[in-house]
Amino acid sequence: MTIPQQQLRAAGSQSTIRRSAPSPGQKTAFLCHSHHDQQLAIGLQELLRAHGMDLYIDWQDPSMPSQPSAETAARLRRRIQMCDWFLFLATQNSMNSRWCPWELGHADGTKKNDRILLVPTYDGSSTHGSEYLNLYQRVDIASDGKLAAFGAGTTQGTYVRFL
């Protein structure tokens, strides 16, 4: 029950997304990910855009400082709080990141638990994100190609509705 990284790379390679402000009333999500996974992030952004979601990716934001600093942390905190959802893209890189656990911890302390979604991935040999599967809902692609949300620790899914 994971999203193949190959599928995210394929979606990312076809992406035509240009960063812009979300439309009024459009639901938003903050993407917690490793910067080493840019193509996967773009692929997820493309999939979510097709479902009507605006996915915020920090390195697409020209207002972010070029070097990590206290200002970076403050801006990330504000953005996490502003977005409707928090998504954690689980890869080997994000699991080893210094920033990703910090962002997840901040989201866990400030957002409702049902607004935090894990996006576990499979890289062809390993599944990433299993450490958090019992804590947070997770996103997967259902057999019909639509995104589905699964409750923490369950295998029963319902279609994601970003309400």
C-alpha cells in the first residue's frame, strides 16, 4: 500500500505546473519532503493538482531564504499553519533528513491529526514511511487511479476529499 516512486517520477516528467497562488476556496497542502526528491515532489504536485489541490513546495517559493536560517524555520512554521493539509512524502531521503522530522513534529503539534497525511513510497526494493503508518492517515492510489486516504493502521480506504 504505497505509491511507487516510478509513478511519481513519470507524473513529474509530464508536469507543466508553474507556481502561482491558489485559487480562492482551493484547498492547500504543505509538502514535507527531502530536496533530494524534487522529481517525486513535482510528480505528487501534479497528481494532487489533478484532484484540485494546490501543493506548496518550499523551493518553488521565491520568498524563501536561499540558505537555511531562523527565518527559514519561521516561514515554514507559518506556511504549515496556513495550509489546510500537511503531507509527508516518505522516502529514504526524507527519513534521513534533518528538516523533515522537525516539520512533521511542528505539524503534529499544531494541526489536527486528520489533517496530517503520510505519503508512503516504494522505490523498487523498500517501502518508506512504515514507521508512521499507525500514527497518521496515509495516501495511496486506488485501483481506479484516484487518490485514497486510509486511516491510521487500517487497510480500508476512502477517497480523499480535501474539505
